[in-house]
Amino acid sequence: MSAQLDSILERSRSPGRFVERRRFTLSRTKAVEKLREFTLRRPEEYILELVQAAVFAGARWIAIDVSKERLFFAWVGGRNFTADQLQNVFDYLFADRTATETRHVVQLAVALNALLQRRPKLLRIESGDGTSPGTVRMDLDRRGKGVLGQPEDPFQGSYLVVEFTTSWFTRFGASGFTVEQGLVEERCLYCPVPILLNYRAPFGYHTRRKIEVFGARQATPFDLDGRRGVLALPARKARRGAALRHRRGLGHDPAGPRARSLLLATGQAHAPGRGAQR
């Protein structure tokens, strides 16, 4: 993992020149109503959408380095993005949520919508299959104007770099801990893909398919048809609303006043906006 991460980090810092490129504007006009449906409760939850994009893509591991000024998000393994998918990314908000081959693009669209609302100085995505024709890079500015093309050197994997616009006072007074870091630590405990967060692995370095619930009186795990989780009965009577629903390893808020079990499921279709829990 270390050698691959070093290679991707170096690539993100020095992406090189384009061999072929075209300029375009990433338009969100025709998707305005759909984008409202996908508005996140908290803007920082874009990080959870990126985690889901990586998991749906079939990533083997995920690396995140996030601060107040910059985000680096990368993964290795699974499906990469194509030039057409990146240029028309918001069209995928209308795509079938059960289509596993494009679900990672849907999650990317939700994340990009939240990120562009922050008007970053730079947003760059590069993705490739290890060949020159299969490698694509997109650079966007705060107005959504961008350059899309084939880099001069091939690349394998996917990464996203965002440079945020922050004031001098924010940079001077802010602590090193970010909201995004807290969200990953709180909501990605059951992610089936190892996550390296700010150069440490809060959940370990190994892939985990089986979910364990400590203190349960009885537990029945399942891993079937794209859904992974456990149904458990607590050792003692649960408090009201103690059940948690999870999607792709990401926890939801407590659900149901009479709940007495813990259910964690993956691959559930959802709309990550206000009132979107189903």
C-alpha cells in the first residue's frame, strides 16, 4: 500500500501535461431540481459520498488526507472513470441506482455538487486503468469551467484533489482536526475497504466482511446479494431508537422508537438529502 500511495501522491502533485484536451463548462442547470434532492445535511458529508463511490467502484483500499485548505482522496482497484462520465457527471443523478456498473459515478456526482458549492480554487480528478488511452484527467475552477483530456503519462487508480478557498483568519485559528475527519471516524467504522485517514488506519489495514456487535445477546450476520450486515439483539433492553441503519458501512441516525435490533446493510439505494432515509 505504501508504494502505491506514494506513487499516487506524487502524481497528484505533478500530474504532467495533457496530450489531448478540450475545454468545457460543467453545467448543473438542467439538473437543478435533482441536485436539490441530493443536497446534503452537512456540506462536509461529501466525504462520505466519496467513500461510497470508492466502495461501489470496487476499491481495494482508500486513502484520505484532508485539512482546512486541501483534500486528497484516492483509491486503488475496481472501476475507473471515463472521459464521458466525468464531463457529463451530473447526468448520472438520473441514472438507475440499481445499476452497479455506474453507481460509483452517481456517488461522485453527489459529492461534486457539494464540493462545487464551496467554490474551490481547484478541483482535479484523475482516473485510469494503467494505459494511456484509459487515463483521463479533469481540472475544474470555482466557476465550473474546466479542461478534460488525456495526460501524457498513463495512470492506474483514481484520485481527487481539491484546494479550498479559506480566509487568513480561518487558517490561523483553525485546529488540525476537520469535520470531514470526524465524519469518517464516526460513520465509516464498518466500511468493507481499509481506509488510510491522514496517514493512519483508524479501522485497521485489512478488509473486513464480517461485522461483529459487541455485547449482543444474539447476532446473525449476513453477506448476500450486495448487502452485508448483522441483525443483533442487545444483552439488555435497548433505549428508544437504538437501532442504526447503515449503507455501505456508513451509519445513519437512530431509527424507530420501538427498535430493539441493530441492522447494518450495504448497497441500499438512497438519496442522501434531508428526509432521505428510507
